[in-house]
Amino acid sequence: MFFDEARLDELDSEPSEERWRTIGHAAGKVPFVVYTERDTDVVHIISAREATKREKKRYLGQASP
């Protein structure tokens, strides 16, 4: 999903570190992932789950041409 150019990225409101919420496409699924970048090339996944219907609709609506 990190290679999905149509993914949705939003900065999370966690004050202790810069966290990102992302919805994208991976392996035929639409996951919702919260992650942080620890170093320049290291992504630390905090949580991952299947996107809700609402999240999928939002992603698919913006990902369409």
C-alpha cells in the first residue's frame, strides 16, 4: 500500500510523535494503517486493519478518475 500513488495519507493528532494514518490498496484489500517513520528508510507500523466501509468509500471515491 505504500506504493499506491492514490493512497490517502493524513497526519494523526498524536502529540508524542509524528504518526500517519493511511488508506490504500494492497494485495486486493483496502487496509487502514497507522505508522511512523523512525529513520529515513524505516517505517514502524503501529496498527493495521481492514478499512471500514466508510473509509473504503472515501478512498475509492478519490482514487477513481
